[in-house]
Amino acid sequence: MTEDISTKPQVGLVTDIGQIDDGTYNQYAYEGLLRAADEFGLESRVIETAVLEEFESNLIQLAKEGCKLLVTIGSRKGEDVERLAARFPDTHFILVDYTPYARAKNVTGLVFAEDQAGFMAGALAGLMTASGVVGFVGGVDVAPVLKYHHGFEHGVAHTNNRARVVHAYTGSFTDQEKGEAAAHSLLDQGIDTLFAAGGPSGSAALRTAAAQGAWVVGVDQDEWGTTFENGSAPGSDHLLTSAVKRIDHAVYTAIRQALEGKLTGGTLTFNLANDGVELAPYHDADSAISSEIQGKILEIRKALQTRELDTRVGPDGQVTMQGFLPRILSWNWQAVLLPFLAIFSALVIGAIFIAAFDPEVWAAFSEGFFKGLGASFSSIAQAYTSLFEGAFGRPSKIIEGFRIYAQTRDDVVLRAAIRPLTESLRLSTPYIFAGLAVALGFRCGLFNIGAEGQYFVGGLLAVFVGYSIKGFPLIIHLPLAIIGGMVGGALWSAIAGWLKAKTGAHEVINTIMLNYIAFRLADYLLNVGGPMSRPGDFRPVSPEIELSAYLPQFFPNDPSIRLNSGFILALIAVGVVYWFLFKTTLGFEIRTVGANPHAARTAGINVSRSFVLAMAFSGALAGLAGAHDILGVLHFMPNAFSSGYGFDAIALALLGKSHPVGVLLASLLFGFLRAGAQRMQAPPASVPIDIIQIVQALIIIFIAAPEVVRLIYRIRAARAADEAVFTRGWGST
Amino acid sequence: MPPVLELRGITKAFPGVLANDHIDLTLEEGTVHALLGENGAGKSTLMNILYGLYTPDEGEIYIRDQRVEIDGPNKAISLGIGMVHQHFMLIPVFTVAENVMLGVESLRNGIFLDPSAAASRIGEISQMYGLRVNPNTYVKELPVGIQQRVEIIKLLYREADILILDEPTAVLTPQEVEEFFKIIRSLVDRGKSLIFITHKLNEVMEIADDITVLRGGRVAGVTKPSQTTQKELASMMVGREVVLQVDKQPAEPGDVVLQVENLEAVDDRGNAALRGVSFEVREGEVLGIAGVQGNGQTELVQALTGLRNILAGSVHIAGADLTNASPRKILQQGVAHVPEDRQQDGLVLSFPVSDNMVLNTYYKPPFARYGSLNQKQILAAADERAREYDVRTPSLSIPVSNLSGGNQQKVIVAREFSRPISLLIASQPTRGLDVGSIEYIHRRIIEKRDEGTAVLLVSSELEEVMSLSDRIAVMFEGEIVDILWADEVTREQVGLLMAGVKGD
Ligand SMILES: Nc1ncnc2c1ncn2[C@@H]1O[C@H](COP(=O)(O)OP(=O)(O)OP(=O)(O)O)[C@@H](O)[C@H]1O
Ligand SMILES: [Mg+2]
């Protein structure tokens, strides 16, 4: 050797336990190391760990001697190595079969796609089995073994959907007797093909099964060369192949990357695509495997490689779902299901009320039970059909409308058909604004009961700007009027926020009081002769706003369709509130104050300011609801302006879990229900509108108390982590 | 006699962590079984399984050789299992009696709550086990030590005979610990069996009959106090040698950073808590405040950090007058604050780990620009801090409440230590931490000191104050009775001063 040894960069290997010719992990890691050392001119150092207790000190020794790269097997002591790595920042630790926990820059774990190797083994087993029963023996159910196992199962199912897979775990990687016993028990269940992943314990199972004439598949390395001693051991002709993990290749690759400066910690995955796993040659079984089967396996290999085919096994060996439907199912379906069931239950109970309050049903019951029952059903069906048609329109009519429109460009029928739908959306619009208002308050820990009053004041200011300013174009006048609404609501609610911040007065009381003040203020301003009343009119209404302050309609030529651009504004508001809450520093502060005011204060957040700000924003949104109803629908302000949005808004925020998108969905639901209810009220159904309020109330109860729904439908709660008990009292500061 | 409780092969995985991995544990009747382990070793998880809060993925539970399924706390209670959680679960605005009877209310005429019946039972229980407490006071008015008694009474009220105590001593003063041990002994004398989780090895040696050590979710060892040493336990827990002694060079104090003069403040109830406190902390030194809890330390820290109104006196930090300045102004002056009550003041439990890592710097670049947050930067910084401070979490986006208690503390330490600071105010910085992490945090504090940071350390652990401080100020009844050089004073001297006995 010409080069001075001491100048060569050093790479080291410490066996986890055992010698470097153990025929498995340590040996292959060593081979990879040797190859890299050879190729890149490195000095390699090796310590064979005799007892586990010396493992760490061996690593320390090499690290201290200046090894820049240290390779070892991580499955047993990976965590300790990680801890050690913190003390030797200049040494890069490469751990075979281990996923680092803390992702340090000098710890790299090498993991393998055992599931792919297992899948191919399974595919082959599925094609080879004659009895239709194949077996798997595992050592301990750690991630790599689980990956082999489930990959194998899915591989079998892929090529032979009638085959059954039975399995047994020996609970050990070393106990050969248990391996033999496992093989016997599976043979008793009729297997004729066996795959084992369990170290020497598993190999013993393979030997046993092969001796009984079953096909066997080895694991980790080509067991033809090890367990079956290069074909000289009995049963080697029954070894189909082995699912091989190329540890040597992985170690070599990792070292190469390190030298190229590309190794920066984390995990490297080795799979079919980068030659990390594969199937071993068929050896003595080659002639028994038809070329057709061999071709199929090649196809599957390619499909796996290109990810066209998925093993449906996760990184921890768990079975994952695939395809659209399962993915949806594996989604947090309870979150979707519970509201749905709540709505459904509420409608069912509502149905009882509908029947119970229908005089015709009573009359029918007096003639006989079944007559009564029939009448109940027709009454309920009648009512809910109206509800549906009132909310969405009649589907047949909509289709008809489209047909006529397509043929004649005449949209009269179509417009009439979609009128209910547009009306639902229009009714949803103020709900969205008001719901967002309350939700935003909730996020800051504030209970804004005053949305109703803010809606009023917003309306007042919007209408004032709408009629008093004249001669401006729409592009200026409309925004001014909208801003007027926002400012009105914001000022009104900020009063409550300010009182809370300064004096600690509870916002619930203050906003309720402010509601009354707002109602009386409107009385004063709008009553005949009041400062904002319409001159010469005997009703307590404001003047009409200027045309230039109208929110543009979607169908300007058809005044019966009242849906206007306010709906678009509401959708924008949903986006803006989301952005504000979750993407801005102010939103962060508000959420922090809402979630833990103590921590917020300690972290230097101005809690008072957050209260005032959140209240003001909340009020601005409620004011927008008022502005929408004035500028988009009524175009003037009557004294009896209230429609209870402010109170429904609390329900909406609760239903939507104070999330903007949740509020949007809840608002649409309420809008559709309200629109439907109006139709339901009319003949032929003639159901009192109160029924819908009952249904709405029931929905809220069921959503607020999911346990009730769970109980009715026997859904087990997803055991969330935080079943914490609330220790913070309501209203405590 | 069969063991009163046996856990076999308990396994529980959370997304990304195997919190319990085939754990076996045997509790003999009438004994104290200590459960030791690093932060995040899975102790609380195991106990939550036993108490029915979590369902195990695998494993069996036997009570007196009977296999049982514990599917909820109610089941656990009916089997005689009771648990005091690491973080208390009392309702502050209820009285002691109301808290105790919650869930098992005694009723008068089958309708009305009967607090007096409860109160008399509480009286009996207190009598029998030496758990003195007035049933009619509100919980929020009780010091933590007494709140703990309430928790224990709650269990006895429900007739538990297997008691799980999750880090009961973490929040207690040394005196309270003494009291607490007396209670434990009287419980054992009456045949109760206890599982006792702690990080304090001396306590284990004193009170335990058996010891199980967990590490990384597995049983790392089972032993007895008579067969082991503290050092051995420590290395069993952490998996390596632990230096129990802090190793530091003499301080090289520089300019005065924190100057406190004649500070006066009142506590929450309006009683004088600080009566003219004066001291200074210099660059590169650690001033430790020793004192029995409740002698004004909490109020002192709050006054310094802008969280409590200062009635008289002044606070200067790096020359700037920060008397009654806002918390943010003080933080911006380069003050780091590790608050005493991490769950109340240090963290927003429902927020992700990442947001908690920037709880007081979220508004600064690179985390925010023009008022809009940059989640990428926040995550990147959080990731770096989590690694550097060895915060063990499967992901940065899970709520911080899912972390083990010790790891929650590390989140705060990571946050406070990783910004440029000139003054570190640390209250009980290692409360609830395992020995390995304590060693680590002590090292970081000394490192900060050596970088020239002034450190004000408040701790009810005399040991901690003694080993970290360069000077020690002893507080008693709202006054600093003496300031001593740490290397010239003994434990006993400090202890006497803490008890209000003035030396001459
Ligand atoms: N609900 C949960 N969801 C996800 N992970 C969790 C949850 N609860 C605990 N963990 C994780 O499980 C592991 C064990 O936590 P556990 O609370 O049992 O630790 P511990 O031994 O009690 O620690 P400490 O001494 O710090 O209290 C930790 O890594 C923790 O992050
Ligand atoms: Mg714990």
C-alpha cells in the first residue's frame, strides 16, 4: 500500500452481537462496507460485539478513534446509538433496519421495503399452491416481520384470490423448536407452501416444512446458500426462492452517499426500484416453476417497481387501504357521520311532530289504526317532499328547464325551476356572516351574544350610507355602504370588547344589553318622524337606498330571484376569516388568548387588545349580515328588521365547531331548511313553520351532545387522547 | 397470597410511538411499587390503561388472579382502582366536598345533593389516614400539597384499594413530601397497595418495596431498594451513565443585568407577598432563590416578568427601567421565562407542538412577515429545537397535550433557550423531568451562564439550588433574609434560613 494508512478516512462497523460471518445481517453489512472501502479507498475497522453490554463501548471506541462513518445493526439497540450520536457529532452513524426517532443530522437509518419482497413471495406462493392453503411463520411481530407478513398475504391474494393464508408467530428469532412446532401446526392446517420470516427460528420452520414436501420461501438472504447449504441440505429442491433484503447494497449505497456529502440524517428506504429488495434465484426449484409463472412474477415485479401496484402495507407493517372508497372510509368518517346522523335523527323526530299535529292524521286514526298510520305516512311524505322541493327545487323541473334552455335558449322555465335553490343560498348568506361572527368570538374565548344588535347597527349604517349619498357610481357607493355596515357592527361590538378588557365585565351581559340598546336605537331613528325615517310615509321605515348601492343580482331581469352577489361576498368572508385566524399573527394571538389566556399573557400577548380586536372583527361580520339584507334584499330598512340571525348564529358556530368551513356548511344547512320550511308551510303540506325550528333545535342538541347520537346508533367513540376533564370554570379569567 | 394486581404483556401504540411494549408488572398486596422511567418512557400511558382511559392493543390485566377487562374509569373504580393524575383533575370553583363526591354523589331523599353526608365521610377518612383538610373550602384556595390530599381522599372515598399516584411529589415542597410519605405509610398499613411514579430516586429508595424501570416503552429492569443504588437506577432509566453532580467552573460575573430594589407586591388575595425585596444578578452568574414554596417566590417572578403589578420599588434590566412594563416589552429586552406552572402559563395545550415552540416569537421574522405567519419557517425552527433539546414527539403537529409531562417541559425550555437572551428567569425548570433530562437542562443553564447570561433560578428543590447557584438568596415571608455565596454555605444553614431561623 502506497498511501499512509492514517490519512485514509475511516469507516467502521460494530456488530450488534455476533460475528461478521453470521450469515445474516452483520455479514451483509460487512460485505457492503468492504465493497465501499475497496472502491473508495477507505480504511475499515471492525469490532465484533461478543456480549450486548459491550456494544456501546465498542461504538464509542471506534468513534473516538476517528471513524467518520459507523455502521451497525439498529434493530436491537438503535435508540442507544441515537443517544450516543449526540455525543459524537462528527461521526455519522448508519443503522441498518432502524428508523431514527429524533432525526439528528448524523444518524441515518436504512429501512427496506420488506412488504415488496413479501408481496412477490406471496404472488409466487399463490401461483404454486395446489391445496389453496399457504402459510406464514413469523418470529416476533416487529415492523419488518409485519411488512413481510402482510406483503405476503396481499401477494397471495393478488395471484390467487381463492387461496387462504394461515400464520403463526414463534415469539422468538432464535428458538428453533418453536419454529418446528409452528411449521407442524400450519402443516396440520393443510398448507403446501410456507414463507417464514423469523431468523433461525423461521429457518427451522422452513426446514421442517420442506422435509414434509411443502414448498418453502426463505427470507432476508438467499437461504439456498445458508439454511440449505448451497443445495446440499435435504429439502433444498423445495426452496422456491427467498425474499431478499440487500443489506450489503444498502450499506454500500449509504457510504457512497456519505462520501458524496449527500447523507444528512433521516431514513433511506431500499425497495425494488433501487435494488434494495428482490427475489432470490429459483435454484433447484427452477424447473418446477413454469415459465408462465416466472413471467407473471416478472410482470408483478415491474408493476411494484413502478408503483403501479401497491402492496397496501404501511411503513410499520400495518395494512393500508387503497382506492377511493376505502380511503374515504379510513378517513375520519365519524366527523362526517355524526352530523349526518344528527340531521337524520332530527328529521325523524320532526316527522313524528308533523304527523302528530296534522288534524287529518287524527281524523284517520279515529277511523282505524292502519288508516291512521297510512295518513301519517302520507302527511310526513307530503311535508318532507315540500321541504325538499322548497330547498332544492323539483329535480324533474330543473332537468326540463335545462332541456328547454338548450333547445330554445329560453330560460324562463329553468329560472323558475332553480328559484328555490337560489332562495336557499340567499337565505344562507346572512347566516354565513353571522355564524362567522360568533365563531370568531369563540376562537378568542368570547361569547358574542350580540350579533343580533350588531346586525341592526350594521344595517342602520349601511342603509344610511345607501340613501344619503347620492350621485356616486356603484363602484364607489356600494363598497362605501358595505363598509358602513361593517363599521357599524364593529363599533357596536367593540364597546363590549373594550368593557371586558378594561373592567372585566362579562361580554355576555354587555352584548345582551347592547342588543336592546340597538333595537331601541333603531326604533328612535326609524319611527315616523325620526331622523332616519322615510319622509311622508306612515310606516316606520327608512328611505329607499340609491340604485348605486344595490348588491348586484345574479338575474337582474328577474326580481323573483333574489340571490345576489352578497353570497359571493359571504364565500370570500369564509376564506378571509380562515386566513385571518390561521395564517396571521393577529389570528394566532386571538386563538392563543381563546385557548389559554394565562399562557397568552405570559408569552407577551396583549390579551385586552385581542379581546377588543376579536370583538370588533366579530361585529364587523355581523354588520355585514345586516348590510347584505339591506343592500341585497330589502333595499330599505324597516323597524322590524330582526329575523333572529344573531341567535341562530350561535348555533351555527357551535355546529361548525367554530371553523369557518364548518360554519359555511352549517349555514347552508340552515338556509336550505329555512327555504324548505317556507314551502312546507304553504299548501298542500301546510305544516307550521315551528316544526322546522324544532328540527333545527334537535340538530343542534344532537350535534352538541354527540354521545346521544352515539348511543342511539351504537357508535363507539374514537378513543381520542384528550378525555380531559375541564378544570377551567366558565367565566373564569 | 396472589398479587393484588398483575399486568401481562401490555402493549399500546400511538401514531408514531410504541408507548408500551409488552410490559409486565406485579403489584403485591400492601406494598408500594415504584414505577420509574425517563420522560416519555410510557409510565402515564401504562397507568392510564390500568385506569381504563386507554384501551391496550394487547395484554392482560389480572386482579387477584382474576382476568379483568377495564373499559373505562368507572370500571376501574368498581374494581377498586383509583388514580391521581400527573396533572390534577379537580374543579377549582367547587369545594373539597363537592369535588370528592363528584360522580358518586350522596343524595338526600334521592334528589338533593347531600354535601354534609359527604363531609362527614371525608372527616372519617381524613381522621383515619391523617389527611387533614377542611371539606368546605374551595379547591382554588388550596395550595397544591393540600389539593393532592383532596385527590387521594377522592380515591379513598370511592373505596379504592389499589392507588395509582402519577408523579405525586413533583409539585410538593420537601416538607410536603415528608407529610405525604407519612400518608403513604398509613395507607400501606391499612392494606392499600400503591403504584407510585416519580423521577426522584431518593424517594424511591425511601418508600418503595419494589421497583420497575421502564425505558422506551419496555421494562428495563425490576428490582428492590435493598438490591440497588440510585446510580444504578439512573443508568437503568436512561441507558447510560448519568452524572448526578453538576460540573461547573467558578463563575466570572460581569455587569449587573437585573437590578431589583425594594420591590413590593401583593398576592391574589391582596396580602403582602413581597416586602421590599432587593438584589441584583450579574452577567455570567446564577442567583438561586431558595425558600419554602409560598414565601413570595411566585409573586417575585411574576413581578419581574410583567405579570404582577408592582406597588413600590423598581426593576431594571440591562439598564432599562422595566418596572410594571408589559410582558412583551420585558421579553423583548432579552428575558427568557420558564414559568412555574407549565400547563397553565407555559403552553397552550390544544395547540400543536410547533406553535408552542414559537409562542412568544411568532410575530417576528422569519416566523411572520407583514403580519402573516410563515408555517414553513415555524415548523423548520420547531423541528430544529425539538431535535436539539431532545423533545420526544412523533410529530410536531400533534397537540402538545399528547406529549409526556417531561417532554412538555422540554418544549418550554427549548423555546426559551433558543432565542438571544441576557437574563434567564427559570422557575422550577426541572419539575417533572427525569434524571437524564435534569442533567441535560442543568448543563444548558450552566452553558447559558458561561455565555454571559444572567440567571435567576427559583426552585423548591434545595438540591438544585445548591448545585447550580453561584449565590443563593433565601426568601422567607416575602423578604430576602440573606444572600450567601454558594460555596461557603451548607445545606443545613440554608435550610435553617428557609425555616425563618436567622443566623447571626
Ligand atoms: N394521546 C397520545 N397521543 C399520541 N402520543 C401519545 C399520547 N399520550 C402519550 N403519547 C406518547 O407516548 C409516549 C409515552 O408517554 P407517557 O405520557 O406515558 O410518558 P411518561 O413516562 O409518563 O413520561 P413523563 O415522565 O414525562 O410524564 C410519549 O412519547 C408520548 O409522546
Ligand atoms: Mg407521565
